[in-house]
Amino acid sequence: MKRVYMDCGSSTSVDKEIVEMMVPYFGTYYGNASSIHSFGREAYQAIEESRNKVASTLCANADEIIFTSGGTESDNLAIKGVAFLNKNKRGSKGPHIITSTLEHPAVLETCRYLEKQGFDVKYLPVDKYGVVKLEELEQAISKDTFLITIMYANNEIGTIEPIEEIGKIAKDHDIVFHTDAVQAIGKHPIDVDRSNIDLLSISSHKIYGPKGVGALFIRNGVKIQQTMHGGGHEKGLRSSTYNTPGIVGLGKACELAQTRMEKDTRYLKNLRDKLIKNVLKIEESYLNGHPEKRLVNNAHFRFTGIEGESLLLKLDEKGIAAATGSACSSMKLKASHVLTAIGLSPVEAHGSIRLTLGRESTEDEVSYASEVLQEIVDQLRSISPLWNR
Ligand SMILES: Cc1ncc(COP(=O)(O)O)c(C=O)c1O
């Protein structure tokens, strides 16, 4: 059976060049990068080279990069790290954090945890495309606000947020600005200075690197508190023996993302637009998210009278991998918080699916997926109580 992977927003394959670069760090250069002997120094050198590559992708300095186990840990470290330093700031309702209603659970759940610890969190509403409303952000700021955390691009509907404007607002009010750029890196040029970003999270497995490794950019001068205690690696902010092969993989993934960005963007945008054009020919089908300000590889649709999970299973039977909700919550049958945040009803939210393309996607796959979708939508509607034409 034909197998078509359209779930690159969940994870990508690992690029062969990246695998090749990682392999020697398992069997040849396996020393602990913190050791003084030559085995350790070899690993340490590779880690520092990766640090340079990651920094260069973000237009940052190498000493502003901390390696972590992925996007979730980077988000936790950034948000809790700043929050714990500000816990004694006493506002009327407690020290204040601003975030948005459509963040990834790595941010939302961290904020909910902090609420239980006495922090006051404002969850900003978004418009029908998923764009944070800047006037509401300005209005939400108080003298107790010490952190704004708003994602660069949404993992479900692909909407890109007005990061430069948010960064400017944060800077004007002297508030630390964190952004989760896990989905944006490699698909959108990032410049932490131009956008006044203080903290930024990335993950390797969305950009053809290995799983279980990521990084946090921490602007020089921005203070955060450690959340994990141990041997004092990464300036004491992230103890634990270095995952040398993983870090080497992340560095190479960032390098490739940067050198291939223009070519990838052109290729993916063209494919994505073809997919959107084809799928929107299906009766009562709609695009979720912003029509233009969206990730180059993201197409997110809703179909009247269809249940997204059934659609997903039928697509899988035809060899097509798609997603509903975010990968971490797709086992839950709750309507996606992102789709309800943009104003969809639970029924509309449940009738939605995400197709995310990658470097290996082809025109042929786009045509196949479009045809199969039409076929399955017709089939499901013929037995759907929600579709009574
Ligand atoms: C926007 C966003 N943030 C954070 C994460 C979590 O990253 P990781 O899987 O590396 O922990 C993801 C993964 O889906 C994501 O899409």
C-alpha cells in the first residue's frame, strides 16, 4: 500500500546527513563532555560547534544557548525559571504572567501549575484566525507583569503570531518575552534581536533532527532560576550529562534548516497551496487558521458533517498519516483548545484535521491525499447523522 506521511508537525524523519554526523558520537567519541581527558574534550568540542550552529540560526550568540531535552523542557525552564525569580513580586492578585489561549500544553500546563503556586495568569484571546490581539495584550499589562509568553507559530492551525510587535510591546514595558518557536524554526526566519525576544524554545525533532533534544535561547543579561539541581552543567541551568549525539544532531539540523530555508519555503508553499486548493473543492470544506500568515507546510481543514477521528482512521487505512489536535492530546476526545479558541464549536472542532508536509512530500502525494480525502468525506457523509442533504 502507498504510504504518505503528512504529519511533519508532529515529528519529521531524521535527515540521513544528520544521522551520519551523529553516529561517531555513539561509538567513537563517546566520552563525557564534562571530562577533562581527550575523550571528553572531543565530545565537548562537538557540543560547542553545535551551540554555534544553533545560535547562528537564531541570530544569537553561542553563550546564549542552553541544551535541553526538547521543546517541553525549554518551555518549562524558561517560564518557571523567570517565574521563580519573581515570586516575591507582590501585586494585588500575585505576580503576573501573560500568555495566550492557543499555546502548546508545554506552556499552558506550566502556566496552570504556576497559578496554583500563587501566580496570576492572563490567557489572551485570539481572533478567528488564531492571531493574538495586540490591543488586548497592551491592556492586560500591569505593573505586576514580569513575563509574556506567546508562541511564534501555532502547532495545530499554523498561524504565525505578530512576534516583532509583541517583542516591542514587551521591551517598551520592560517585561521579559519568551516565545515557543518549536514550529517556526526552519520554516520562518528568526532574529531574536530584531524581534526583542529574551527567551526562545526550540526542538530538534520538528526539523529533521533526533527526538529528545532541544535548546533554550536566553538573552545575555536575562536572569532565570534553575529548575533542575545537579552537577551544574549549562551554567548551572540544566544539569545532566550531555546528550552528545543528540546535540550534534540538533546543531546539524539547525545548520541545514538555515541553508535550506529559502528552497524549502518555496517548495513547501507551492505544495501546501496545491493541497489547500484541491481540498477546498470538497463541498463545505474550510481552511482553519490564517489564509496567509501560516506555516509553509501547514494545511488544516474542517468538513461539515464529518468526525475528524473517523476521517483520520480512514486516511490511515489508505496509508495517509494526518493528525487531529496536537500529537500529545490526540488520544483525548476533548475538542482541541486551539480550535475552540478561534471560535469553532465543539462539533466543528471535531470535524477538523491537520496535514503537515515536509521536505520529502511530493506533488504525487498531494494529489493522492486530495483524491482520497474527497472519497472518504463522501463515504463518511453518506452515513453521518450530521449531514442531511
Ligand atoms: C509548539 C510546540 N511546543 C512544544 C512542543 C513540545 O516539544 P517536544 O516534543 O520537543 O517536547 C511541541 C511539540 O509538538 C510543539 O509543537
